Amino acid sequence: MKVLLVDDEVELVSAMAERLGFRDVDADWTDNGESAMEMADKTAYDVAVLDMKMPRLNGLDLMERLAEKHPGMKFIFLSGHGSESDFKAGCAAGCNYLIKPIQLEELVALIHKVAA
């Protein structure tokens, strides 16, 4: 399984990728949506974990672009802004998401769930 992590918090996303690697989850990371699009064109990712709020290209817009080019890709959102109910209201039915700060074991479990 190959996972793409996209979050503008570089320290967070790089540490997340490293720790996922310790749990046998092969993850690449980037801090912006444009780079994520380029990476997805070169590598077949099973799951993308996207921060909802990023400069220039937010998580929902990035998901739409990735899903159009890579229809088999699954998505998980990370949100650190607003309440859980606000996030649910703004997210389409069936979204998979975690509220920051996340517990790594929850992320690993959700990655395996959406990839199944």
C-alpha cells in the first residue's frame, strides 16, 4: 500500500511519514497541493491523506483534482480548524477524516479501512 500525505505543516507531515514507515505503511509527503498532483502523476498511491486547510489549494479542491485523474485513489482528511460538526457539514457524505491532533494508531487504522 502506498500513501501520499499532504499538509502545509512540514514538521508534522514529515514526522507522520516517518512514523507510518515504522508501522509498515509506505508514505511519501509534500507540503502543497501542486506538488501532490505531480507526485500522483508519477506514483500510484492507494490513499491520500489531505489537510483540509492549505494555502492556494485546499484539501477538498485537491481531492477533486486527484480523484479526476486517479479514480481509484481513496481519501482521508485532516482538519485542525473548526469543530467536528462544522467539518461534517462542509464535507460530502462518506468522507473519512480525523481532527488534529491525531493519534497515529487511529490514522493507521483508517488508512487500512479505506484501502480495503
